[in-house]
Amino acid sequence: MKTSVTIGQVPTGWDIATNLASIETVLSHSRPNDVVLLPEGALSGYAPDLSPLAALDPRQLAEAIETVAELARLRGVHLFCGSLVLEDGAWWNAALHFTPSGGRWSYRKINLAVNERPVLRAGAELPTRPVPQPWGDLVVGVQLCREIRYPEQWQYLARSGAAAFLFLTNAASPEAVPGLWRSHLISRAAENQRFVFAVNLADPRQHCPSMVVSPRGEVLAELPPGDTGTLRVTVDLAEVSDWSLDQQRRDVLDLRYHPTARQPADGSSVARPTA
């Protein structure tokens, strides 16, 4: 049960055409059936100051999403790309999954950063996502940026069948404690005995690495901090285990999941689409 992952550490500016060129470059390093990861906001652009979002052309972004979908189809890969998206009359921070067959899916960030809350709407579901591989389905859970601070979300995804975590972030702050987020990623992998595939933007202030961590907490590969580049790693999913999770005292402490229905801008309920 081997899976190959291509991680693209690229800048995330507000120019969609430039972002598309970066995405195409990353895809040129991938191979069919790869799981390809791009940072939070890689398509739309993203930064701590979200005021440029007011000038972002939704039509241009929609066309770019169609372009990325076609690129994923032509390369025969599963592409997970971060983007701000306009849906149901509101902006969301999302991870978009484009499949080789043209299917689509999205995860909407549920724990928004402080700078996002006045501008973006928060998701309210923690779904897993099957990613077809030649040997069967790789089930993944997706998390975005500050959600690294909430281990209960990762544990829920592991208990829901995720064998790997896909972590897309846009973490570049000079105020961050050096090495802290790297330690978090290793902990999320080891405590759940799952693979972690993490991708950050290329920025000299980067405080979270783009890397692959094994279920034992071993860093298998890591990109130089701040550099633009790609990383391709093949892992064996047979290493995933429930040994630690099965020993939890759930009679003493247990998690409860409370998803809520999607709410569009007019307040009516909308069924979540399937791909």
C-alpha cells in the first residue's frame, strides 16, 4: 500500500496568473496517481492582511479553478490546493481536491485565525476524504494552518478512518517561537500513528516546515525553509496503526462530534455536495 506525495512550497501572492504558473511548475514534478499538495491560499492568494480580497475578481478565480481542475486531470494526479473561495454568498478558506477523473471536493477551515474572522465564514464539518490509489482508497483528513493547535480535530479524523493528514498552511510570522509548529506536526503524527504531509508557502519568515512525518514521528523528508521548491516522497501505509488510540481510556474521556449544516448568506440550509 504505497503512496507517493509531491509537495510544492511556493509563494502565495494575490496575482492569480502568477499562482497558476507556480501550480503548473509543481505539477510538472509529479507523476500519475501522486497526491499533490499546495499551500493554504496557493490559488487565490493569501496573507495576514486580507484587505486585497476585496479587489479579487471572483470570475477570474472561478476560471482559475477550472484551469487547475484540468491540469490535475491531464497529469492524472490528486491535487489538494488551498484557496479562498466565494460560495453561498460568502468567502471561505478552503482546501480543494481535484481528482484525475474530474471530481471535486472541498474542506472548509473550521478554526479561523483572528485576522480571518471579520472577513471569512468558518466551516463546521470535519470530513475524511477517500483518495483512490492503484491498491485501493487512501483515506485522508485535511487541516488548515492554525488548526494544528487543536489535536482533538486530528484525533477525530484518525478515528474516522484517516490514514494520513494533509496539512496546508500559510505560516510565516517572525513572532512565532522557532520550531514550535514543527514539533506540533511531529506530535500529530506520532500521537495518532498517522502520516503527516505538510506544505507551507515559500517565505523567508516561514515558521512551519513543508515535510513528511511517519506514524512513528520520524521526519522522512523536509524542504529548506523559505525556498521555492518541490519534494516527492513515497510512503508505505502499512506503517499506520491504531495501537495507541486503542489504549485510550474512553470510559474516562471521550470526544463528541457536533457538525452543523451549511448556512448560506440568506440563512437557509444547504445540503453539502458530494463528489
